Amino acid sequence: MIAEAIERLADRVLAYDEPELTELLNHFKSRMEELEVSPAWERAVIAYFLINGIRVKNALKRGNLHKPERQPGGRPRLHLVKA
């Protein structure tokens, strides 16, 4: 039940536009850095890491799209640059 609730939360966060989330990142970061331990501070920490999670996910996706091709032996396919 908790896993489903967290997945629904992730779906909701993924539905937002990344540039809008990135604008909010500094807002939550500054609230988080104040280190005023309160429910509002705790929400800021969680919000910061949710937004940062989107950024990490997108960076991982971009990295996978640009992976070098590999030969069956697991070695990268090399191209002759200069003859």
C-alpha cells in the first residue's frame, strides 16, 4: 500500500514540466539550507529531492541514449579516426 502511494506521488511529479520544477529547485534548496527543523523544513527537503530525482532521471536517460555501441565481447566499437 505504501509502495503504491509513493508510485502515485512519482506519477504526479513526473507529470509536471521539468523547466518549471527546475525553477522551484533553488526555492526549496534555500528553505532546506536554513536548517530550521520543522514540518515546513521537512517538506522542503522532500520536495528538493523529488525535483532533483527528476533531474537525475533525465540525466540517466540522456546518458543511455548516447552510450557507445558495444561489440558482442562487451568492448566498445572503435572507429578509425586517422589513417
